[in-house]
Amino acid sequence: MDPTEALEVVATTIDRHRSTIIEVSHRIWEHPELCFEEHRAHDLLCEVLEANGLTVERGAFGLPTAFRASAGDPAAAGPTLAVVCEYDALPEIGHACGHNVIAAAGLGAALAGAAVVDALGGRLVVLGTPAEEGGGGKAHMIDAGALDGIDAAMMVHPADADLDAFWAIAIQELHVDYAGEAAHAAAAPHRGRNALDAAVLGYTAVAALRQHIEAHERVHGIFTAGGDKPNVVPHRASMQWYVRSGTTESLERLKPRVLAALESGALATGCTMTHRWGDARYEELRPNATLDRCYAAHAASVGRTVRSRAETPEFLGSTDMGNVSQRVPSLHPMIAVAPPGTAIHTPDFAVAAGGPGGDRAAIDGARIMASVLVDLWSDPTLVERARAELDGAT
């Protein structure tokens, strides 16, 4: 099968599965599930993949809501390409990051890719990756061997514009607990050691630190515990922080500075502080120009103009797809689902992800990614160039 014929099969397959792709997006959107709790989404995606002939391993890599699906002859000489699905949501605001679109677009690309993989002599893997919103599902899966034998990986991410990539920086989660001594706040305040005061002072110290960090760095946190009654001096307080920096190397330099600021609150109030860094550190996303060019060319064929991230204001965020991109050539473009200026992680964006813009992005994203699969299977030198680009940058 030549590439032109394969692209025609891809387009026909996406059209045939259009209603299924959109239905899957809507069903995931209607039932948002948090990190590592995505049982509905996991089962739904696996059922559709199995019904269409892919071999599916549920609960893969030691994670109950991860999966691995595959198609193509394991002995085929062509490259092994991975399509990545995300499907977890956020507390309160549901799919305000549009992971329902990511999952549906990945599903559609997988169905179309499976229709041509044997004819093009390649191998297809679909990775269902839970807990992108803080749990680091991909990082855990990588440790368990999810990328073994993978030559390149791809996904699309919803946004308010079509971009070849975004500025995904390194991040690590931090949990902090302060311990003090309870006392009656009116009768014997002098006997207390106020853990909430310690946390507030630590928060304030981090705020002061923000004046003296790099432009590519972000530190933000919330209080998760701070006392139970106003007339009892709080003996415990807790916070959750995200510490971000442009690279994993610069993140390691920032982390002790943040800890020092937080510890100052304990020192000032006579309390003690303990901390725990999250198990999964997200690494910075490494774009791949070879894959980006393939994506942009096929995006144009469905009426989307993809701009370079270098031409737009920096949109800083983090994703565990960064960990994937550090190990295999990876595609992570942004696909418009909402009007320009609609911020991700807001209720307005959640509405857009479940509406007509999200539907179009799921279909377009599926077709564009499947077309990139065709490019890479038809011309394995593209994979070699993508790999050389990654190796030359590391």
C-alpha cells in the first residue's frame, strides 16, 4: 500500500468511526474521574479497541487504570509507534484540561492506524496513561517498561489555539506538614505552638522568594489543613505545593530554596516541619521538529494552521508526556477546541471541551495523528531523523 492510498484509508476509517469517537469523548466528559480512579474511561476505551480487533492488556504496568493495546505483526520490520491517551479530570471543574478530547483523538488515531499498519509493515501500540493531573501515570509506566521497543510516541492536547508544542517545564509535587502544640486559644494561648501560623509564615516566605526566581520558574501551593476550631490553637497544618522550573536540572536547584522558605515558618513559631516530595517528577517536554513538521502538514489538510510555539507568548505548564519525550521522539501539539483567550483549567474550557469545538478537535486530531503514523511507517528515515534530533539534544 502506498502512502496516498493509506491516507485515503485513514480518512475513510475516521469517517466510519466518527460517531463512536465523539460518543467516547462525550461519555468521558460526562463522567470526570480523578487521578488513578479512571475506571469508566479505562473500560470504555479498552472495550472499543477490543471490539475493533486490537489486542488489549487492561490494568497494564501495575496500574489498574492503565492499558496497553497493540496491532500489527510483532515481527514486522517497520517502526513501533505509540499513540498516547489521557483521560483523568480535575476536582470541581471536570475536564477543564480536555482529556476527554485527548482520549477520543487517540482512540480514533489508533483505529485508523490499525487499518493500515499491516499493509505498511509497522507496529502500533496504544498507551492508556492515567493520572496526568498530578499522579504521574506515564512516569510510573516508563519505570515499568512501557516505552521498551517504542520508536516514537504522539498525542494531541486541547488548547485555545493550534500550536506545534507548548512550553512544558519540569515539576515536582511537595507535601508539607507542620506540627505544633494544641492549647485553649483564650485561656492558655501561651501554652500553644501554632502550626497554622507556621504554615502561613512559610507561605509568606515562599511569596518573598518568588521575587528572586527565574522567569521560567513557578511555585504555587494551597493549604490542605489548618486547624479545627478557632478556640483551639492549631496543632497541625498541611500544604501541597507545585514547584516548577524550566529543566529538571534547574528544578533540583530550586527545590532546596523552597524548602528553606517553608522551614522558616516552623523555626519562627517553635513548631516542626516534615516534607515529602512526590514520587513522580515531571520532566520538561522536548519538542521534535521532524514530527512537528509532519503534524503541521497534515493539520493544514483539514483546515488547521499550526503556529510555532516560538511565535506565540510562552504558555507555561507541565505534563508527564515530558518524561516520554526525554526518552523517545515525541509529538505533543496543541489543538484548538475553544476561542482564543479561553484559559485551560477553567470552567469555560471544560464547557468547550465537551462541545462542538471539542468534537471537531477529536476528529481532526485523530485524522492528523493517523496521517503522521502513515508518514512514519511509509518512510522510516523520518523516525531515524527524529531519533537523531533527540539524541543530538541530550
